[in-house]
Amino acid sequence: MYCESNEVGVGVDVRNSLGEVKAALAEKIMKPPIVEALELLVARRTALFSEKALGGHLIQDILCIVNSFVSTSFSHVGRKGNIVAHALA
């Protein structure tokens, strides 16, 4: 929730194809002035964490795979749709 606090929680979980959690991150960051900036910061932090958590090749592997598709879509899952990441935040 975007309220009075100067900090917000970031929760990330990295899962394999079976849905098993392979790595998790929970941290507090300073709240930016607008929600859109927060979502961009979280997306960036998620990408950096995922790259480190899985040996540095996750992002490159994903891009290599999806470049062979006709179309690709990535989406943000809200807190109600991802209980683990919300609990970590």
C-alpha cells in the first residue's frame, strides 16, 4: 500500500517450471514519489536478483528463448496473485 511510510517492501520469488521456489528476496527500499517509479524499480531489482540467483544467465536465457517466439508478453502479478512475494515484502 502506498501510504505514509518512507519505505516500501520488495518481495521476489524465483520459481522453476514446476512452480518450486528456488530463490527469494525480501528488502526495504526508499519509497519513490510515484507508484509508477516504484514498479520500475521493483522490475529492475527483480531482474538483477534473478540474474544473480540463477548463476547470471537467467535474463540472457529468457531473451534467447523468447526471441524465437512470434510474440511474447511479461506481466506483473499483483500481491493477491502472488502470496509468497507479498509475504516476503
